[in-house]
Amino acid sequence: MAPVRVGIVGLSANGGWAATAHVPALAAVDGYELRALSGSSAESARVAGEKYGVPLTFGDAGELARHPEVDLVVVAVKVSEHRALIEPALAAGKQVLSEWPLGVSLAESEALTAAAAGTKTAVGLQGRSAPALRYLRDLIKDGYVGRVLSTSLIASGANWGPSVRAGRDYQLHPEGGATMLTIPFAHTVDALDMVLGRFTELSATMATVRSRVRDEVSGESVAMTAPDQIAVTGVLTGGAVASLHLRGGTSPATDFHWEINGTEGTLVVNAADPLFWIAKLTLRGSRTGTLERLTVPARYELPQLAGRSAEPSYNVAHAYARHLKGDLPDFAHALRVHRVLDAVQRSADTGKRILPDGE
């Protein structure tokens, strides 16, 4: 079969997520050809094309989307630009892979999902492609812990700590659509959904405990209005009780700890990096009272990526491999996650228990 010809929107010679993760991921998976890119200007795109060996370069994402040698448009820019870049690709009838979040709001995500009807789409919820989490899901399904009774998860949201990195100030305010709720919490709740099931009801508390943070470049104090503490409890499909707490910043104790308790055993997932969906994960389990390290079977991993699970491109590459099989979360799935985030926001705003499906 001919390779899928990819055009990346947002690939820069100066680095960034597209360069760090998508370029090496595409190179690691047979069945793709990185054919095109677009940048902030024709000149910046030309420079990036020379650096990465990409033959077609554009200063306009619409031109990239309309080019006949592009099959899949990958949108890897900040979420505030997603709609303006995704819609031309959909109008051109191209497949689209959008990085997460899909839209800056529930309404925008609904509009993009409606516009994508009949088109093959995908979103960058890389946790669903992580070999360790797919193995964890199967352990649960195969009865490793028996009936799941409860799950507890505590994690960090690194970018919402005491300081903000250069160029990340847009993440400090909800209107930018890129907050601790919409990024790390969304990845967390989606992983929970994949492994254990969805929330059937939830109660949430959110707070902005640090109302001012330090700009790492200027050293000045700047305002933060996005929540830096998110605590959610509820009941999952199947009846298990879930408790999630995300804290802004990082912790010397743990940045990601997930425990699953059942009638027959316990499973624990840890990550050394708060960005667990692109980090190396460690699994431990017990059916006897002693936790032991669990090794992910080789069948879950692409052979060419063995030993590379700490690289940012590792789960992204597995996602591209799944995309070839039509097995990635699409825009409709993304919309369901956005609706869970909306339920969390409404619960925190009202102090009421919310049924995410709107019942």
C-alpha cells in the first residue's frame, strides 16, 4: 500500500511538540511519509523544511490542506488556533489528526465534531496508545484484581505551579482553553475511562490557590486565574468509586500515582514525569499481599521502539501505528471528553453532584 502522506501544521525549525514528538514518531512507523509542513510564514516553513527534509512547505495551512500530495493533516499548535486550521483541512476532505484539546470550549469542540462528520479524524490522547496502559486495561478485563472496588489517583500539573515558562502564559487563564483541567486532567480522565470506565456521576472541587505566579523570563509576578487544584470523586460504570486529585506544580514525593483496588488484587501505576501520557510508566501488581513489578509483554510494543519508552515520541508513534488500523479516538470521542470536563466545571461552580451524560 502507498504510504499515508502527512502534512504537519506547526512544525518549526526552533523545535516544539511537532519536532520533538511527531517527526521522530512518523519516522519510526512504516506506512507514513512526512510530505509537507506549514509554518507561521513561508520563510519559516522553508527553513523548517530544510532542517527536517520535508519537500513541500507552506506559509498558509489552507494551502497545505488543499495540496493533492497531502492525505493526513496533523495540527500541532496551541488550541486557540485549532479551529481556524482544522476547518480548511476538513473542507478539503482530508484526514485530520488534532493535538489535544480539540477546541477551546465545549461549543467549539461540538462545532468541529459536526464539521468532521464523514471524515476520518483523530485526537492526540496519547495515553490510550501507551503499551503500559493498554496492558493495564487488559489485566483489569482479564480479572487480575477481581471486581474493581475503587481507584485513587494523585498527580501533578507541572505548568500550573509557582512559575510559568516562556510562551506559556496563555495557559494561566481559562479563556485560552489550555488549562490544568483541559490538558493534564483531560488526559487523566480519558486514561481512567479506557482502563476502568466512565464516570456515571461526579462531584468536583476546583480552586486557584496560587493567584499569582512568577514569570521565569522577567521574574515578574503575573496573575493566574485557571484552577491549580482539581479534586473529583464519583462512581464509574461498574460501580467502582473513583478519587482524582491534580495539583499544580511538581512534587518531590510523587508526580503520578494511580492505584486500583479489587476483590482479588491491587494494581499500581507510577510515572516519574507529570506528563504521564508521554512518560515512562511503571506497573506493579499484587494478588498475594506483596507488590511486584509487572513487565509489559512484547506484543503491546512496536519492536523498533523497544527500550525507548522514556522518549516523548514513544506513545505518539504507537498512536500513529494504531491510526493506520483506524483505532484512534476521533473527534466524536474528543467531544465526549470535553463534556466530562464541562461536567467537572459545572459541579465545581454549583457544588452539586453532576451526571456527565446530562441526565
